[in-house]
Amino acid sequence: MLQKYDKAIRDRIPEIIAADGSQCSIEKVSDEIFLKYLELKLVEESNEFIASGSLEEIADLLEVIYRIIELKGASLEEIEELRKIKKYERGGFDENLILKSVTR
């Protein structure tokens, strides 16, 4: 039975599929194209986390985010610095605040 996909996968997935006795067709794309697929993967993994609440899904999200950072030419240190600046300027999420309304 042929199942069609068009999504980013981890590097060892073709090997895992073959070990299961199946065959797969893959395409290697440029970094620019792969970045677009990773953006879709980010949404997919986010939805999987929301549905399951699993920490394993958080690990998958981080893997996608780490690769996006690489493809954007940045480092984890740069991202951490940006995170710290935003936390200083706007705060974190430590107090569990929910905005309910604003009157202007």
C-alpha cells in the first residue's frame, strides 16, 4: 500500500523504514526549501504536543527549532541572548498571567 507524504523527516527515517521491510522515496532539497518544510513541521509538532502534552513532543519541537536556528545562520547563544533581552523587557511567563481585557 502506497502512502504519500510531503514533509520534513529526521535523517534516519529512511533507514528505519528500510529496517521495517518497507521502501520509501525521498528528495534532498536546498536549505531554503527545507526551511519552509521545517516551518510546517513546527506547526505539526506543536499540534502533536497540544494533543498529547507529551515531553517527547517538546523534544521534537526543540529538534526542529535547533535546525531552523542553524539554517537561519544563528547560534543557540544568540537565541538565548535574544530570549533574555525579551524576558528583561517584557517579562517571562513565570506568573501564569492570562490577559482578559484592555480598556482604551
